[in-house]
Amino acid sequence: MAVQDLTNGAAIIPADGLNLLYRLVNTVDFRLNNVNAADVVKVLAIPANTCVKDVFVVVNKAEGATATATVNDFSTSPAYISSVNINSLGTTQDSLNKGRTYSGGHTLHFVPANALASANVTFMAFCEDLNF
């Protein structure tokens, strides 16, 4: 199992003020970033003092063969998305009721159950800035 950091150094710039909502977005083209089954792919960097309200996975280009994956943070159970089908176009939303708060910086991970070499996937997290 390898760990690949594909967050691309993405930074967020929320508007000034308290308790502001913002969206993190990262699109990964697995034609350029092949991964093996069970690799850990870091896809979104979560800043400290953030509440992640919702997580979405949008499959823009299907893998073309059996492919599923989990989206999690590797420290909390349950996963945000326990099984997303990467061989079907569309959007999958997490099933958590309230979201999660992170006091320190963290990353969201994408862990494929199958090797990926063709898919194009967008990852989104809707967040609330809790800095004050």
C-alpha cells in the first residue's frame, strides 16, 4: 500500500469573518496518477479548526472496469463514503448526519479497492471555518 498526496497544495481562502462556509474542490485524473488497490490517496487538505459538513465524490469519467473506493479521514469511523462506484458517472454524497470537526489540520483520503488508471474524479467538501 502506497500513500500518494494529490491535494495539489490546494489552499482555501474563506472570506473575512467568523463561522464562514466554503468549499474545497480537487479533481484527480487517474490517467496521470495511477493508483493500486488499497493505496491511500490524499485528496483534500482540511485546515485546522474546520467543520466538514458534507463530502461529495463526482465521477466525471468512469474507470471502465470494476472499481469502488472509500472516502475517509483515517482516524474516525464511520467513513464519509464507505463505497463509491468509480465505474459509474455521477455524484455520491456522504451519509453522515452532522459532519466532523477537526481541531488540527487533516486530510481526506480516497482508498480504491481496485487499481485506477482511467477515471477522472472530483472531490468536494463543504466546510465551516471555526477560527475566532
